[in-house]
Amino acid sequence: MKYAEVSVNAPAAQRQTFSYSIPSELTVNVGQAVYVPFGQKTIQGLVLELTDFPAFEATRDIIGIIDSQPLLSTKQILLAKWLSDYYLSPLFDALALMLPPGFERRVLTTISSTGQEFDISTLTGHQQSLLELLKQKITVRSNEIELLLGKKRASATISQLVELGLIQRTYKLERIKVKTRQVPYIRLVISSGKALEIAENLTKKAPKQASLLNLLSAQSGLISLAEAKSKANCDKTTANALIRKELAKIEYVEVRREPLSRYQIQLSQPLNLTTAQEAVFKPIQSSLRNETSGANSSVFLLHGVTASGKTEIYLQALSETVKLGKRGIALVPEIALTPQTIERFSARFPGRVAVLHSQLSLGEQFDEWQRIRKGEVDVVVGPRSALFAPQPDLGLIIIDEEHEWTYKQHEQSPRYHARDVAIKLAELTGAVVVMGSATPSVETYFHAVKGDYQLLQLPERVVPIENAPLPEVKIMDMREELKAGNRSMFSGQLKQAIEKVLLNKEQAILFLNRRGSATTIECRNCGFVIKCKRCDIPMTYHLTSNLLICHRCNNKMQPPQVCPNCLSRRIRYLGIGTEKLNEEVQLIFPQARLLRWDSDVTQAKGSHQDILNKFRNYEADILIGTQMVVKGLDLPLVTLVGVVIADTSLNLPDFRAGERTFQLLCQVAGRAGRGPSSGKVIIQTYNPEHYAIQTAAKHDYKSFYDMEINFRRQFKEPPFTQLAALIFVHTNDNRCREEAEKMAKHIGEERDSKGIPDLSIIGPAPAFVHRLRGRYHWQIILRGSNLSNFLNNLTFGQGWMIDIDPVGL
Ligand code: ADP
Ligand code: ZN
Ligand code: ZN
């Protein structure tokens, strides 16, 4: 093969590959990383295919090889191509998910003088000052010139001087970001016996050298330099003295950076499965052993209440996988919240677990990646990105808490959903997928009921309900509280319950979902929320314009003075934050020790664990937080969970608001009462009759699902249709709107000319987050089927972001 199809690390490449010729002295394989010329630059590329003929005639040579081993398997390449096609993302962005941490390096431009003589006086001031700078420094990075002249002017001035032949550009990749860690060791080059002898003689003259020799001989001749220095109480010069005398030498040893060394792990043995667990394990086992066939035979939805023994099923499925000579990947929604999951995997597979996530240092990530690639681990545990770990012989993919929104990447391309990618990856590799949840996403459950996936159920807790009852859930109607003259954030019952907790020296969690803060308008008298007549989602209040706007269709209206439903004037803007709540609680319960847990206070590495430990060690009475507090924590002292206001998530301008609320409340309700004393959950709301709240209070998924799926069918929302969000970003709000309107019109014309009746175009409207870091966002929602196919035939210029199957609109 003489030619290679290469995906290059340059934004301009978009979803294309480029043909390069392979010089005769190079051997190039599929999946290998190479340096290639691109314009005037040398950049990184990945070989995706070898061919006898180039796709374009004028090809250039591959410059060299970055890594002697291929970095990507053929299956990963297929997965990346699928990602790029389905999510309309640049190909290299999709491939980059699978590359070793720190692999991507930018191209840096440096400028130097050509040394040509020239009459300086004919040049402009800017040109002169650039040349002046080059006299002081031989080479200058282009960003230094930008600092000097400003971005636009710098680029123009450089171009002019290049044109005149006075300066030249050179391109270089930025420095390598991460390597294997090499630690200096000191080694005896003589026998231990000999060393002792010499040490004896040196005791007087050079006591430090003597003690280092003694240490080395006791350590069978090899010890890390750092350890030697501290143990023998000597320094570098002592070591150098021994090296000079040819008694010892320095050797570099590769040391693995180990993220799991922070955990204390106790070995655990597989448990005897209960009858219920046995019944769900059997089909998974058969599927792993390839004893079954059929379209739905390898994707499982494990629907089981909290503490029904799902994790034990994951562990045993993984054991089975390992027995069959294969390996697994276990996804968790958010790594910081899942130390227990990591602990449980490590306890069952000691030394055979790798973790991969962005809170690790780059060095740790790099080393874990290498270890995974070598096939040294049974399972990789991590957030959605762990799906792209180079795990060889993949046999099992576990997705814990399948319904969590963090499985969707929406901040950057590819905007993928880990669940859908996992199913695609399993299809390519023959792996089995096990998704678990107490509150499956409506879409996943729909597929399971339909038979696309196999539905497995664990309806009971492992420990029978009599011994660990599900907590009693009380719904507090805040409209009644208000009528009774209580204007505070707390109903009388919640206040009393907190007092009781403090008195009994127990603990309470107060939960607040802040996501919808201060955006919707709700009547405190009747609970009525102002919704868009067309879209049936709550209108969002905009302070700057004093208008209510629908973020789907851009419908606008003046905020009413009285409730359209009951004519009450007690209309209010919903939204209090955890900070405010913290203040209020402290005011009412001055003696209580409070702990706050939300994303504002948990930026630092390990801070989640710190907060959790503090609370577990009873250093606080009340934990206040956003949804983070409700994740799978075992906290035996917690006997009360209060949902301060359930309506914030209920009133999100999103068709999934009901589902989201149900999930959160179920998790909250599963929280209390883990210990011997059964717990209590109090949910405060202005919408007590809402089905999401009613069914969550009864821990009744099935009833919730039945209501919700009817609603989805009626309003033609997923899973009965597919959605795509097209978002245009620009610093000028008007330009932004115009561009979005132009695109919507264009899409309409395309639809009509192609005759696609089931495609509807909603908007454009300002996005939910309209303005972010000085840039405006307008969005168009498409509703239809096969949207990736349709969109693949359109051209999107700079500034467009495409989100297929968006969550959290
Ligand atoms: P889930 O993942 O559904 O929340 P877990 O697997 O964590 O459930 O199980 C809940 C509790 O029950 C854990 O403490 C676990 O050790 C225990 N458990 C699970 N399966 C068994 C079993 N077969 N026998 C005894 N205890 C079990
Ligand atoms: Zn009202
Ligand atoms: Zn609308």
C-alpha cells in the first residue's frame, strides 16, 4: 500500500480525511499516529486506512511516525466514524476521545528574520517595531507579537514582512505534555559484602558515605535515590561520591503513577445471589457466554430499586467476563460521587481496576491509559469518557444509573450520549451491555418494553422491606402553609422534623435543585405555572426585558399581574439558591452545624470526598445541597431528608422536567432510612397533585412511566420522535437571530423540496442560556426522524453547534 487516508488534527479538516503518500523508508499501519504536512504546517494525524490509490492526485508525503504502536484499533476507528456521522462532529474530535491523555498538541508559529538587507525607512511603524523585536530576540512566538500589536494587526504585519522576504514563519508542535515517569534509583555495582567492608573503612573519614553503603547492602543493592537520601540521612553529593568511586550508579526506573493508591481497600468475596438476583443474572451470563442469539440478546436494562443488589450483579457479570478471557468497562455518572463504586470494584478485583477521569493528574491518566492498553486490568471504571479507553477484548459494558444526564456530553463536540455509543460499541465488539437504574430514563424503558433491550427487574431490596423499610414520604402543600400565614421557606412539619433530628443527635439532608433558579413564575396560591400555549413548557422570565419567553418557539408575553388561573396576586418568581437556604437555616436553627455541598464549593480535587467524610463523621448536623447530595450515599445517621422546593425542577422549560423531578425525588426518597431507624422524607411543593411528585412519593416507577409515556405520545416528544438542537453563537444578538432565522428558512426549503412531511422546525428562539461569556445563543429545534441523515446534507458555517438527541434543552 502506498497511500494513507489520514484524519488530521486541524479544525479546517472537519469530517474529511486527507490522502498522503507513504515514503518507502516508512512502515505505516492503520491506527498509527503520524506527522503530516498541512498547508505550511506540520501537524498530527491518524492513519485510518491504507490504499493503493490516493483519493486526490497531488499527495504529499507523511513526514514521520509519532508512536511505533498503533493507537487505535480498527473497531475504534469504525466507532469514531459513526460518532462523526451521527453527531455531525469533526472526525478528529471523535478520534481524539480514544487517544492517550495529553496526546493532542497544538502547532506553534515562530517568526525569525531572514537576514535580508532592506531600507527600513520605507516600512510602517508596526513593521519596524516587529523587526526591532527580532533584533533583540532571534526567534519570537507569534503570540508575543500579538501581545505587542494586537491580534489582527500582528497577523497583517507578519504577512507583509513575509511577502517582502524579511522574515519567515516556522511551525513547531508544542512541547510533549506527558511522558512515563522515570525515577532515579541508586544501585551498587559491587557485591553487598564488599560494600559492607568498604563502609567499615569509611566510618570515620566519611560517615555519610558509609551509612549509604550500609543501606544499599541491606536493600539488596537497589533503592530509590529519594528514599536513600532520607534513610541514610545524606544528600546528592554523598551519592555522587560513591558513583565517582565506581561503587554505585544511577539507574532510571519507570514508576507508575497510581490513582487508586488513595483508597484503602479490603478484599471482598462474591455473595450468594438471592433468588431474584439469580433470575436476572442467568440471562446476562448466557449472553456473555454467547449461548443466546437474536437482536435484543446482548443489551440489558436492569431495573431495580435502590439496594436491590444491582451492583452485585455487575460484579458477578464482570467475573464471568474475566473467566471467559475478556474485560469490561463500567461507567458511572460522575466520578466524584462514586468512590463507593470504585471501592467495590477494587475490593473484588484487587489490582485489576483502572480509573480514568479528568480529576486525575495528566500523568496518572497517561499511566492508567497505558496500563489498560497493555491489557493489565479487568475493568476500567470512569465517567462517560471511559467508554473510549483502549480496553482490549471488550466483553462487558456496565452503565450504572443509566438515567443520569451526565452521560450526555453537550459542552463540546462530539455531543454524544454514552448509552447510545455503548450500544454501538457493543455491536462492533460483540460485548454485552448492562444498564442499571432504579428510575430508568423513559426512552430506555420504552425500548425495553418494546423488546429492543431485555428488561430485567429487581423490585425488592436485598434486605427485606420489614428490616429496612422504604422511608415514609410526606408531601407538604405550600399553598396551604401560605394560607395559614406561614411565609417562610419551611413548612411547620419540616421545621419540627429538623428540630427533632437536632434533639436526637441524628442528621438531616436538605435538598434544593437550583437549576431553574429565578426563571419561572408560579402562583403561590394555586400552584399555577405560566406555560407556552404552543409547547406546554414553562415560559422563562427575562429580567432585562421584563418579558416571559418560550425557549422553544420564541413566543413572548408580559408577565401577568394576577394569576390567570385563580386571580390571586401572590405570583412569585421561583428560585432560591443553596447559599440563601444556608443562611435561612442558620437563622432558624442557630445551634445547628451546617455543611454545604454544591458545585460552588467542590471545585478542588477530592473535595467531594472531604465533605462526605465530614458528614459521615458527624461533624455536621445538616447537609445542604443540590442534586449531588442525593447520589448513592450510605449515611446511617440520616433520618430526615427535606426537599425544600420540588417545583424548581418541575418547572424547567424542558419536556423532561417531569421525568427529572421524578428521578430526583425517588433518589431522595431512597436516601433516608438506610440505618436501623427508618427515615422520613418531606417534599415541599406548590404542585402537590402533579403525577411526578405523587408517584415518586409512592416509589412507583410503573405508574409514573405510564403517565409520562402517554404525555410523550400526545405531544410527540421522544421516544416518539427524534430531536436535534441547532445553536448559533455570536457576539451580536441581532446577527445571531438573523443567522438562525436564515438557517430555519433554508431548512424549511430543503424539507419542502425533499418532501419530508414529518420534519418540523421550532423556533428560532433564544437558547435557555441566552448569553454566555459575552456571546449570544439562538437555537432551532428540529423534530423528526433520521435527523443526522438530513443534516448531513446541509452546510453549517462557523458558529453553528449541532446537538443530536439533546438533553436539558
Ligand atoms: P444496588 O446496587 O441495587 O443499590 P447493592 O448491590 O449495593 O444494590 O446491594 C445493596 C446491599 O445489599 C449491599 O450492602 C450489598 O452488599 C448487599 N447485597 C447485595 N446482594 C446480596 C446478596 N446476594 N446477599 C447478601 N447481601 C447482598
Ligand atoms: Zn393561582
Ligand atoms: Zn413555545
